[in-house]
Amino acid sequence: MLSIWEKESFLEYDFIVIGAGITGLSAALSLREKKPHASILILERGLLPTGASTKNAGFACIGTIGEKLHDISLLSEERVVQLMLKRWEGLQLTRKRTGDSNIDFEQNGGYELLLEDKSESINKIDYLNTLLKPYFEKPVYSIASHLIPSFGFNKKMVKGMVFNHVDGQLHSGKMIQKLWQLCGEQHIKIITGAEVISLHESDKQVQIVAQMLNSPESAICFAASQVLVCTNAFTQKLLSDVQVCPARGQVLITSPIPDLPFKGTFNFDEGYYYFRNLNNRILFGGGRNLNFEAENTTELKLTETVQHKLEWYLREMIVPGKPFSITERWAGIMGFGKDKAPEVRRYSERICLGVKLNGMGVALGSKIGEELALLSIA
Ligand SMILES: Cc1cc2nc3c(=O)[nH]c(=O)nc-3n(C[C@H](O)[C@H](O)[C@H](O)COP(=O)(O)OP(=O)(O)OC[C@H]3O[C@@H](n4cnc5c(N)ncnc54)[C@H](O)[C@@H]3O)c2cc1C
């Protein structure tokens, strides 16, 4: 039962964004740039954003050669390059908005570790550099195998290494917090603990029913002229005809390892595994390719299979012979599509989608948010 004060103050908006991850927050900020006087509300089901944006590894990267070769088998060369550029542009937009020091941004580059006979990436360096030549001053990829001994990796397992000088890294929590703060400064309201359970569109507006988690009696009906859906992996629960496949990512962090000899971001196995030096601790994640079916879930749980494999790689390959313990473990949920392309489209007259960030939203999220905002006012 709502009071007249609540009805007159909280319920009606020009734009409602659903989801307060990087895509939703960025979409709201881009909307504000175009619509200085519009009323904008973000509804977020968690008390904190509860998808991927505050649970990721903070790699701000355009992609490894192994990943790109895989992408080119699914999309055309042109689309793969476009997607890399979108990641690059998205990152520049985030940096411009937040300021590097507020999000601990560092451009230390990214390395692809080549295991066993995976020398294909080295053979394709010139090919990828030629595709990217019109857009970057220097060749993006170069051989870095000579650094393997000084980084301390197990030479029997790591056969080669490719460096990418444009990749960066950041603190995902600080990034979301800063975007959140900017939303506040731009008079964009955010309500947390509000799960949108249904959308009802008429020719005048969309009614958005939201409630506290598992509490139907708390339901409130909001209304907006336009709705921007930024719920990534969780979209199908709200709009059952939108195909976004959830994919869980598991992460762990080690205790401090003195004099950790590497910095930058590191990937192997087509990007299915990734690690970085986080203040002399290793943040290490991935392994969903060990059991795609089990990891195709929205459940925020850890599995022994993945966690054991991560620890095994740490001990055998990444820091062999160095003592450490595991101090943190968590999981987050990504949203994937059949190909690697994100989906920004009009779903209906008054509802637009910006979903399927395909595990690369740290760099891409601001760009997708911007594209979505422009679409919603077109
Ligand atoms: C473990 C892990 C590591 C990763 N590492 C990297 C990386 O290093 N680099 C990289 O680029 N990408 C990485 N990613 C992927 C990246 O985090 C995502 O692509 C990006 O965060 C997606 O942002 P988003 O805003 O679209 O979705 P999300 O961050 O998932 O945000 C969606 C939000 O919508 C909310 N929501 C969902 N349904 C509803 C509803 N019905 N009502 C209200 N709110 C709702 C959710 O609670 C959530 O907060 C990683 C992901 C994971 C899980």
C-alpha cells in the first residue's frame, strides 16, 4: 500500500534502466549526456550489483591472438576487428569518465601464454597486426617468449609467450563505485534490492513491476517511457524469448607472494584461464571449459573441479616451488551468445536491450551502454 507521497515522488520516470552493472550505469550516464533534464532511475536486484561487473578479474583488454583466431572462426574478420575496437573505445570512455587513478588503471600490457604445441598464435602475429594496423600506432602483438624465465613460469609447460602492449588492468570495484558516484552527481536515482519481475508495455509507457527478492508482497509498479534492459546473464528470466546463456566464472586469490616477478594481465587456453599480479598476490580465474554444462548456470557457487585445477596450475606452472595459500574465492556470472557479438537492439517500441557482453565487458561495457542509450532515444 503506497502513500500519495510515494506515488507522486518515486514511481514515474522518462527512462528506467534495469541492472546496475557496468552496462547499466554507463547507459544511464550516456543518457544523461544526451538528455540533461530527463528523469532516470536504475533498478538493481542486489544490494550491490550482483552479476559480473564487481566479480570479474579487471582485465581491460582487446583480446589475445588465440581468442581472436577462435572468434574469426565464428564471425568475419571485419566484425572481429570492429569488436576489438569497441573494446578499445569502451575502455577509453570509462577512463575518461572515471579518471585512471580512481580505478587503479594501469597499462602494463597483456600476455598470452602458449602451452604445449600451441604455436599458432606466434605464426599469426603478423596477420593480426596487419588487420589492426590502421587503428594503432605501433604493432599490437609481439613475441615475448624470452621473458618466460624471468617471470618464473614452468618452462616445460609454457612454450612461448605473445605480448599485447595496449591491454590494461583496473580495480573493478572502484570502477563500479566511481560510475555509481557519477550517477548520483548526475541526479540519476539508483534503487537496490529491487528485482524487476515483469514488464507490461502499452502505447504510452512501460509498467515495471519490481520487488524485494522472493517477497511478492513488497511489489511496486514503476512506469517509464523507455526501458533499457542491462541484465546480461539474467535476461532470460525477465524476457524469456531473449537468448542469453549464463556462464559462471570462478576466481581465487593467493596470499602475498614476495617479489612476484611479473606484472600485466595473463591468459592461456584461448582465454579460458586468466591471472594477474594484484599487489603481489595472484588473482587467478577461469576453467569453465572443464565442464561447460555445469558452469552454464546463474548459481553463485564454487566447484571443486575448477578450484582444484586453478590451484594445480598455480603450483605447477605459474609459481612453481613458491609457497602460498588461497585467501579468497568467489564466482560471478557472465552472459554469452552463440557468436561473440554483444546484443544491442530495440526489443519493442519502448524496450531496448544491451546484453551478452560475452565475458569482455570491463572494456566493452561503457561502449555498449553508450550505444544502448543512443538507441533508446532514437
Ligand atoms: C569471474 C569473472 C571474471 C571476468 N573477468 C573479466 C575481465 O577480466 N575482463 C572483462 O572484460 N570481462 C570480464 N568478465 C566479464 C565482465 O565482468 C562482464 O562482461 C560485465 O561485467 C558485464 O556487465 P553487465 O553490466 O552487462 O552485466 P552484469 O555486471 O552482470 O550486471 C547485470 C546486473 O543486472 C542485475 N539484474 C539482473 N536481473 C535483474 C532484474 N530482474 N532486476 C533488477 N536487476 C537485475 C544483476 O544483479 C546485475 O547487477 C568476467 C566475468 C566474471 C564472472
